Amino acid sequence: MQSQGSMKTILVIDSDQGRAKACTRVLRHAGYLLHVARSAREALDSAGAHPPDLVLATGRPALYEALRSFPGLRSTPILALLPRGEGSEGVPSIASRGHADGTILIPANPVELLTKVRYVLRDECRRPPPRMALRRGTRIDAGDVQAMGALVNLSGSGAFVETDIAGALEGPVRLRFSLPGTNQVFSPVGRVVRTIDGAGRPSGVAVEFIDIDERSRHDLEQFLFLRG
């Protein structure tokens, strides 16, 4: 059994005691040292007394801004806890705005929760996102240009798409695709950052995602974490 000195410390911030207990029960059983706060003030007091290795938080953007501005938490990974069942309207793009390093939908099943927490605490969140090689049909919509292509490389931040119209793609590009074993349709908007137009290699474009809703981002990350 680990001594307390060698245990990773996690700070959970949630005003809902029931949700917090469900989350901490799983993590404590897995061997983590837990501290719980119900507000930003309690969280900062706790972080000052017991600097965490990871923060799990649910709240509005102001909470994450307060956490990021606290000297002891500036380099601490933060995962945003987003309640399931809420519509995507009004849900702040917390991760995409740089307030958090990722998201977890709650209540989360234990495997999903531990997978994400262990991934982050190995410091892999600061490495390039996991990438998966696959071959999946995708619809390409770039204004007046619509076509089908093949998604051949996918990460949490972008994709490479083989297409015969690579040279014609400019400006924002919307991709529409599903992933193996799922019926969910993803439709991120991206920008073309590199074009390969033949010359002995399949034509295609590297697309960096610039607009993807939080729940789709979460589901895409989770797919890559578990299968990548």
C-alpha cells in the first residue's frame, strides 16, 4: 500500500455533495489522496494547504480563471467536470478557451474516470494528443465545395483527410464522420494547415480543429484514449 507521501493528491471542486462523493469514492479506492471543496474560496484554501497534483472541477468560467490565477495551481492540470444531460447550448467552451486541460462527463463510469485521471497524472496531457491511423469516409464541406474524402489519421486536435480536391480547399472546412463501433456523428470545423497535391503521394489536407463542441471533444478524446 502506498504511503501518503507517495500518493497523488486530487482536489475535487463541486457544490453537489452527492456527485463529489461518487467521484471521490472511485478515486480513493484507486489509491489517490482526495480533498473536496464546494466553492472557489474553499478550493484555493485547500490548494494552499495541500497542493494537488490534479484538479477536477465543475463550475462557470470564473471558477477556472480563479484557479489558473492562483500561483500554486498555474502548472497543475485541471479537468472540467461537465454534467450529463445538459444541452450543449450555454455550456462554456472551457477546455477550448484554455481554462482546462480536458473534460469528463459526469456522472462518469469508474473505468472512464480512472482512464482519464491516470492519463493526465502520467503527464501525458502535455504531450501531443494520442493519434490513430484509420480509414474512414468523411464528408467535406468548404463553402461552395462539397466532396467525400477518407479520414486516415485522427487526433484530438485535428485530422489528415485524403481527397482529390485538396488544392481547392481554402478557408474553414467542416468534416462529418463517425468512428468505428459508434453511431455518433462528429462535425468539427477546422482550417487547412497543410496541403499535399499528388506528386507521388495521395492528395490530401491536414486539418486543425478550431470549432468543436465540448461533448464531441470529450467523446473524441475518450475514443482515442481507450483505443489509440
